[in-house]
Amino acid sequence: MNRLSMSPSRNIALTVHELEAGEFYWVLMEETQEEAAHDGDAEGRQRHVYVPLEAAHDPYASYSNALVAGVAVMRRLFGSEGKIA
């Protein structure tokens, strides 16, 4: 079973990073919830943290190429309608 298809309700983000000049990588990240540190008014609140799920292994020549490739991976993993495959 694909580790990305285990839960029906997920918050997935796609981002692109330029790690070296002219080398762009897509990264899929999933939101997790953590309790905020008990520091005054943040007490009892939850903060949202994203952890990497999948990432490009090879760089793309432009931001837009990396973004399109990342969307293609999301569609492959979750289906074109956004439903988990």
C-alpha cells in the first residue's frame, strides 16, 4: 500500500525550492498538528507543521517545470479529482 494513500482526509502542500542557482526541486509536504509550547497566549493552541512526503530527485531548469512535475506527481498519487487513489 502506498504510504500516501492511508488516510482519506489529508492536507498536502506542493512547494518548489531552488537549492542551487537554476536547479529547482518540487516537494510534497503533509500537514501535521502539534500542540504549541505553553508560552502565554499560545497555551492550548495547536500549530500546523508540514513534513516532507515526496521530493524530486533530479533538478528542473525552471520553477514552472518543477511545479508542473510536482502537480503531475500529485495527480498520480491522489487522482485528477483530488481523491486518494
